[in-house]
Amino acid sequence: MTTLFSIKTFDELTSVDIYHILRARSQVFVVEQNCAYQDMDELDFDCLHLVAHQNEALVGYCRIIPPEYNRLRSNLSAADTNSLNTAMSAIGRVLVLSEHRGQGIARQMMTQAIAHCRKKYGKKRPIIISAQTYLLSFYQSLGFVPEGDYYLEDNIEHVKMVLRVAKKSKVKKPSSGGSGAASKVLGVLLLLFSLMFVAGLIYLMT
């Protein structure tokens, strides 16, 4: 079944969109995880909301927090002189409804969210998440690296994880010194053979 993805600001969401998003978040993070916490926060107004649909029904969701509104900071930011690393976008509230899991929707959704962050906030700007630790290997497979100790957030174990841009290593070209010397030797040999050939012809003609 085809999964369609859309990204909207809060103002672009309809009242029906908001209802289904908040219902899904409550279903997964409150009811399913048996965790009574305040899911709705004022941060929603400033986020981008990525929704995965199948046959117009919400099956997955996450929100993208712009760098200027994200309060989650990398442990390495203080020691990093690159200002891009101190303010980074975040991805949160990542969910796939239980009946739609195992279809690869979470990976597709995260890939879409990462690509959007790269495009909107800069290719070299890292992305941070507060991941539930049981999903550590999943986020690592996407390139996120855990930072620091585990911590409790709403009585659920989490860890900060950061996705940085891998630095491209320059491939050194093989030295041309050896091949240059060999070509010179071949050139000298060809010249000698040419001279010998010409000398042979002159000898035969006289």
C-alpha cells in the first residue's frame, strides 16, 4: 500500500488534521505506553508537522522543531566552535500506529524529516533527537549517534542522539613520479629503435 507524506506548518493544518494528530499521539505516547504526561505543548505552534497517510488515514507522524525553537542541546556544543552545532533542528513525537508497524513507515518518515531539515536549515547543520532507548539501534541505523548518559523523561528512559554530516575524505591521487620515469625510458628506447631503423635503410640503399 502506498504511503503519502505531507509536511505542514501548524497554521496550514485543518482542525481535522489536528484532531487526528493529537489522537494518534495520545494513543501511542499516553495510552499504549501507559504514561500520563502533558503531550500538547505550545511548541506545536512553531513546529512543522510531518504526517504519513494511507488511503487518507493517518498511519504515522513526527514533528520537526526549527533550530530557533529547539531547547535540546548537544553535549558537544559547548566545546564546538562551529555555531551551527549550537543551534540545531530536532525531530520528535515520532510514531507509527500499532496496526501499521513492520511496513518500514518509520524509516521512510524519518528519511523524509531528515531530508527536509537538511534542505530548510542547512546541509551541514546537525539534527538532534531525544530517543527512547529501546529504539536506539533503529536511530543508529539512520546515522544518529548517542550522546551522554541515559535519562528519564516522563518516567521513560531516553538518550540524546545527534545526526552529523559525515566529512568527505579527499582521495589522494596516486603519485605520477614512477609512471613518468617509465614513459621517459620508453620514449628513449623508441627513439633509439627509430634511429637504428633509419640507419638500416640508409645502409641498404648505399
